[in-house]
Amino acid sequence: MRDPTVTLPARSTALELKARHREIRAGHPEPLRLRIHRALSWLIRSEQIHDDADTRFVLQWIAFNAAYAREFGREETERDRARGFLETLVVLDRDRRLHEALFHQFTGPVRTLIGNRFAFDPFWNALRTHDSSERWKVGFSASRKAALGAILAGDTARVLGIVFDRLYVVRNQLVHGGATWAGQVNRAQINDGVAILGTLVPLVIAIMMEHPEQDFGDVLYPMIG
């Protein structure tokens, strides 16, 4: 159950979240306090950058990663872990702020991202393996259809999972050196990603702060010394 004394505005900047965190962190379990502290440090820096979408995207992603990173099972992938985390947040988000952001504030960027083949992993797999069968196109069409169906159904958890799955591909392209800094090609997914993460990551942190009773697991790299 959400602590009513911790409820934050629907849209908060990282600095506003930091100020609120200072007020309430004494009542948080240490893993949650550390998660929020680390996530906000990266998010604050991202909000100080206005003319570098690549760097801002990477910083936003690190903030998101700091919020949910934990030890995971042998059969669990990074995407499985993120998806489970997001599903938990949707349940905790009683005010449906994530829903509002996805289905009202970012309808255009979400649809554009879903329809961008450069954010679809099988497209790159086909390119790397010289697969000329164009099977990726069948999967891409099915994926878009499923995503649009989830949008029409108002399925927040599923749409959120699809969006972050696409953004994960963009993240990989950047952090693994598969793109040129400030390059002139494939900019749409970067710009859409920055816009989407710039709203969703603060909401993720706000929801976590409002639910100190939720066990998000031990942090992956605890504070030592």
C-alpha cells in the first residue's frame, strides 16, 4: 500500500525528487535508499544536458538501470528482469501515471519507436547473419500489430515492456559502439528515446519512493566501506 505522506506530483524533475528523497530516505530500507540515490545522481546529470541527445540517453538509461538492477537467476535475462520490474511498477502505480504518459503524453513517439526497424533486434540479427529470407519483416509486422493491439486495449504493462524492449536495442547500439556520437543517421530513435525516458524514469523513481514496503531486491553492487 502506498504511503500517502510520500505521494509526489505527477511530473517531477530529478532535483525535486532528490529534495523529497532527502526528507524521507531515513524511513527507507537501505537497498531502496541506495537505489534511489544512485538513480537520481545519473538522472540529475542527464537533465543538465540539453544539446547532446546521445549522452543524455545513456545517462537516462543508467539511471533506470540503477533503479532496478539486482542479482538474477541463471535462466533470467536482462530483459526478463527489466520486464518483471516494470510489471511490478504498473501494479504499484495506482494513479496510472505511467499509463497517462504512454497513452496520452507520448502516443506519437511510442508509435514511431514501435514502427522503427532500427529499434527492432531481429532486423540487426538478419543483417549480421546475412539472412536474406526477410523473415525479420514478418516478425516486425507481427510485433507492430501486437503492440498496436496492446495500445488499443490500454494494456500499460505490455506496451511499457515493448517500448523498453525497443529502447534496449537503441541502448545496445550506443554503449557497444554501434553508432557515431552526434551522427546524422538513425536519429529518430535516439530523440524519441530521450523524450520517453525523460518522463518515464522520473515516474519510475517516484513510484519506488512511494512504496518503501516493496522489496525490489538487493542492489547488484552494494556500498562497501
